[in-house]
Amino acid sequence: MLDVRQRDAHDIIGDRAFSHNPVMVAKLGRAYMQGMKDNNVLAVIKHIPGHGRAKTDSHFELPVVDAYLDDLLETDFYPFIELKDAPYAMTAHIIYKTIDPLNCATQSRKVIGVIRNEIGFKGMIMTDDLSMKALSGSFAERACRSLDAGCDIILHCNGDMREMKEIAGAL
């Protein structure tokens, strides 16, 4: 988890974050990723491009972050830039208003473009859980919008077979 904890943000990231300091998050994230690799486990970095500023919990509603791209690159996105060589990344269900005011990162070609080009991540991008309340629309729409935006893998984690069949049918 490479999210940089912000003091005025929702506590959903809270103590799951390594630090408030993006350099420390990157260093500890690198050490953790290396430890996993040394034990034959591939790391998934999350929540790319960063969940630390969110003022709401994306499990229940869609957070909106209105920071400028330069500020995001220096803080929130910094650990992801430093660990861009990770094999996998999981997206954030967050609107980054100055990048794409209409679509959350998971479903935004613009944000996925920032992840690929500004951050430089070349590995596989997976969605966060499509059953989270931050997303709207049918499960088929959620899956298709995510793939159209540039995600490589769809995650659906709650085990609801009806929802899984809807996603599979759309794909």
C-alpha cells in the first residue's frame, strides 16, 4: 500500500499507510516489495495513483480530490513513480478533478494515461473491487468502463454470483 497518509483525509487509509512522508512511503514500500519478491510473491501496489487525500471512504461513496497534478506528482503519486517497476497495480476509485472531473481513476482514460505516462507504470493494472459503492451503473457497465479506460484485469470480490455472471456476460 503506497498511499501517502494525509492528516485531513478520511481514516480509511489511516494506519494502513506507511507514513505521511512520500519518500518514506516509497522506501518502506520498496523494502516490503523486495521482501515479498525474496519469498516468491509478486507485489501489487495500490491504490494507484494514490488514495491518501480522499475525504470519504470509496467502499461507500466516490471520493473527489481537487489537488493540482504537480502537487499530486510530488506527494501522492511519488511512491508509485518510485515503484513503477512493480508487476501489478490496483487502481483507486477516486475522481482526480484536475485530471478528469467526470470519471474515477479506475474508469478514466485520462488518469490511466497519467499512470502510464507521467508515473511510468508499465505493468498490469487491475481495478479495485467493482462491488464498492464508489462506482455507479450496472456491473456490466462498471467492468466495460474500466476495461475501456485501460485497466487490464477486473476485480470483483464480494462473491455475489449474480454480479459475477453479469460481469462475465458483458465481457
